[in-house]
Amino acid sequence: MLDRMEGKYDVVVVGGGPAGMGAALGARDSGAERVLILDREPEAGGILWQCIHSGFGLHYFREELTGPEYAERFFEKVIDYEVDLVTNSYVSGISVDSDGTKSVRVMNEEHGMDTVNTKSVVLSMGCRERTRGSIRIPGTRPSGVLPAGLAQKIVNLKGYLPGKRIAILGSGDIGLIMARRLTLEGCKVAGVFEIMPYSNGLTRNVVQCLEDFGIPLHLSTTVAYIHGLDRVEKITVAPVSKDLKPDMSRAWDVKCDTLLLSIGLIPENELSLSLGIQMDVVTGGPRVSSTLETSMPGVFASGNVLHVHDLVDFVTRESLLAGQFAGEWAQGVRRPADNIRLVPGDNVRYCVPHSLSPEREHTIYMRCKEAMMPCRIRVGNLMERKLRFVVPAEMIIFKIKPDLLDKFHGDTLRIDILPAEKGKRHD
């Protein structure tokens, strides 16, 4: 790691988590010589350092790793690739000169304000957790109400327990993992309460973190009130109707001293918005082309700042690609503009990227709106893929080959998730 950065770079990556490190490596692989990672934390790696459980790397490395082990492998590559890395640094803004040069304003605790010029930028700022204020839970405002990811940091990195009797609102993966983690530490997890009729975490986490430990999961149920003066004493939970309003006639109280919130993640896109980049209102991230370039030429995006991923392995693959194209841009390579717009159809919440080009193979990331089984994905009139099931919590990933796009005549390609055709076998 550097104490101070140079004044000019080919590629600057904002964020040193798994997406940022992957983007930097992708840029170097493409031939970019001067690559810089800026990270506001004391060390690169992002949230991986606090994720001491296993399950990382199964797709990318074909072996099971903990979060720190996964981070360490990429951190070592960053050093081997001679990528400049400056931590404890906050990017306060980016401006674009008339010749396309990007000026990145950086605030460092030791050196104060500084500016770095670069040819291309990769936005990899990650995401943050939704808080109580995001959903406005009624009740008093005692201590003991905190996001599940913060609780994970307190337990795994600081060595403290947030409480002894825990309730969890929301069934995101961090909440499910913390239910298991706190149980192993001797805490009593009273239950996980999810407002939707399905879990918002991976199926494997529901099984391994809740069912294996006898922790109840209450679907279509929410926290209707928080009780307590100095500390949480209990919560009132209630089933919800189809319009997600609590039915207080069937409510009951759950004693607890801590309420963890696992209610979703928000991409960190204040910097993107300040640049005037076009955003996707569904993902909360930038709209990107097939090269993962935003509407600002020479500015690319990858990882959870683009759309929230299930697995870090997928973040890595996406960020390597973003870094590759950012590196090519820095070297003067300009690929033809995409000529096919990709749009979500029936039961498709979103799809990334937002446009395609027939010149190369594309990996499509998408999520469904509602669970369906069995089903099929239909990509215009080009292809169909059969699936046993889809659920909103698990990302759907598939590839479209250029030979298929060569056959497409039009400027808009729609993706639908449809019920299976009767009498046909599915994968």
C-alpha cells in the first residue's frame, strides 16, 4: 500500500472491496499500466474481513473459503500486479474535463485534499444496509436496534455480543448468517420475521442457518412495534395482509433485548448521482452498456454499486470484466455502441446489462418478481432456457452468444419468465 498516490493514472478504481480489487486486476490484464485503488477503509477487502463463515469461492475458485481467505487471495494479486492502493481515502467528487480526462478529488486523513487525473474510472463503492429509518418501525427508540451487518462486525471483528436474546427482522443473507452465528455464541434467537411470503436469502442459508438450528422463520410477518426505554424489552410482531399491512388482531409479543435488521441493501451511488449518470430506479445502480460503461463515457461500474449480488464470486467475474473494458478505454480502444436494448418482461424485476452488442458473448444477471416452478426464460425469439424454479432471493445468470444476436432484427430484446409448458421436461 502507498502512503501517497501519483498524479496521473490510466484507471482509477473507487472502492477496495472485492469489486474494486477485481476491477483493478481486470484493468491490468487488459494492458493498463498505471492503476490506482482508492478505499476509505483502513485496509482493502471490504465486508469480506468480517465474514468469517465459509461458502465463498465455490464458483470462482472451485473450493470453499472464508471471507478473509477470499479477500487475501485477491489482495495478494493486487500487490503482485503492482496496483497502487491508497486506503483511508475518501473520494469527494469526480469532474470531467473537455478532453475527457477525469479529475478525482480525494480526501486523505494524513495528506488532506488532493486530485488525481485518470483516463477512465471504475465505480465499485459497494452498498450499505437499510436502517430502521428506512421502513419507519413504530415504537420507542431504545438501544439494541441495529443492522445485521453491523452486528456481524461487532461480533467477528470486535469480539462483543450485541445482546443475549435476539429477534431478527428480515431474512436477508446477513440476517440468516447472524442467526446461526449468535446461536453458536450462546445467544437465544427468538425468531426471524419476514414481511414477504418468501425468504429473501439463499435457500442454502435458510437450511444451514435456521432449519439446522431450530430457529423459526415467520413469513408474511413483520415487527409492528418496538418496546423499551433504555434498552429493547420486547417487540410486537403481526401477520400482514396481501397489501403488507400488519393485522394487529393477530399480533403477539416477543421478548428480546436486541433487534437486528436484515431488510435489504442500498447501492452507494451518491458519487454516481453527482456525476449525472443515468440510474436504474429498480436496482438503485447505474444503467450500463454491455461493457459495463455508464452513461458517462469512460466511467464504468461493477459489483454491488451496480446491483446487489448474492455471491462474491459473481461480483468478481463482473468486476474483472468492468476493469478490462476500463483498461481498454484508457488505451484508446473504443468498441462499437450497443444496438440492442434489453428490457424486463413478464415476472422479470430487472436485468443487467441494459443493452447488448452482437460482437461478443454476454452474461445476463436478472431477478424475478415472484417465485415460479417449473418455468422457462424466454429471450425474445432467440432462445429459451428451462428451469425447475425461480425465487426473488436468488439471482438468475445465463449467457447469450453472439451468433444468436446476429440473427436478431430489431432494437429491443425482451426477457420473460413464463410458466413451464405442460408435458415438457425441465432441467
